[in-house]
Amino acid sequence: MQLTLDNYYTRDADLYYMSTSQYKRFLDCEAAAMAVLRGKYKTETTTAMLVGSYVDAYYSGDLETFTATHPAIFKRDGSLKAEFSQANAIIERIGRDKMMTKYLGGQHQVIQTGKIAGIPFKTRIDAYHPGEAIVDLKVMRDFKPIWKKGLKMHWIEAWGYDIQGAIYQAIEGNGLPFIIAAATKEPVTDIELLLISNEHLKEALSEIKQNAPRFDAIKKGVIEPERCGRCDWCKQTKIITQVTNYEFDDYFD
């Protein structure tokens, strides 16, 4: 299947290719991931996500199209809502830093495809510098560590951006450095350029190679997806089959 900017996010493309977001969705809950692919479940697009997309659209040159297709970002008087005025402030802050501007240059929204463990993957690079670096733009609430599954983690690992880097690097195929260009939504925007080491990316890729064949088999109907029991999809479709003694409930696991 030939991918373009127009069909990259279509259901047909998602059925044929694995992507970073789809892979992470399978990691979180296989049943929910399949519900999304089958069109039975749609994840919510939050304001926080739209703010990030707004900044992405600016750097990819698609801001005019983005604003035209997202009227919810405007107030009734036609002015931007506060969150998106802040997005403009983030763009302005990034633009005052020469190195951030340099790394967010290059070729934008470059689509690449390839295979990992024999499974077709697709990527869409924010800023591609052939022979030099792969750069991905992230707009974060802040740069503080995140607690996840009882562990205090760097936000890059907590959000699975190391997984994204491993996939992008593997598909690009030349071992280029993977760099996160990050900015925060704080009242005073903070900025960072963060390299994820090749050693870390290799570890993440090793896990991807182990998991991807299973996820692909689930997509093809060969294996039944497992339920996590915690996500919104599992709660929405939960069926009670017995009374459980609360002392044996695994709520705190």
C-alpha cells in the first residue's frame, strides 16, 4: 500500500501497517487497540493533544489547514482560545532559539515505511535531516518526572517516546540520531533538545521485535486480544460473571 499525507491516517493504512501510536495502544490494551481498528471505539482528542497538533501544524506548514478544520479552537468572536494563544507563545519562544529552529528545520512530515520483525511499519517524521538526524517535536505540560505503574520515570520513557525513536530509527535504516525537540505549556515556556542514546533505542527495538509479531497476529485474527481490565474500553464492555471478595481484588496491583 502506497502512503501519502492524505491516506496516512486512514483505517486501511492502519490495518496494513503498524505505527508507533498503534503499537503503544496494543501495549496498553490489546482489546482496546482492536476496538479502535474495527471502528468500535474512538479515543478522545483532548485540548492538550490539539495544542500539540497546532504547534506541529505550524512547523509543517499546515497551520492554515489545521485552523480551518478545527473550529473548536476559536472563541465566538473569532479569536483563539487561551490554550491556542499559548501555543503561539510556544512557537514564538522556539523561534527565538537558533538551535531549536535549526533542528526543527529540514524536511517536514516525511513518510517512510519498512519492516520490523517482518511486520510492516509506517512513520511520519516531523523534521528529517537526511544523513544527520531524525527530530520529533513534543509539546509537554512540563519536564517533571512522571509516576507510572508505581515507578518514577523520565517523561520520555513514560510516554513511550523511546519506543517511537526505536521505530523511526529502524525504518529510516541508517542509525541516525533520534532527537526530541520539546517545549512546555508552562506560563514561561521551557525548551530542550534531548538525544535518546542508540543503546537505549536498541533495547526498545528488541522489545518491539518480540511484541510486534503477536500484535500483527491479533490484527489478522489469528490470536484473540487480551483485555487489560483497566482502560475505558474494558470498563465500557465489562461483563460481571461472579461476586469477588474485595480482599482479593487486584485494584492496587
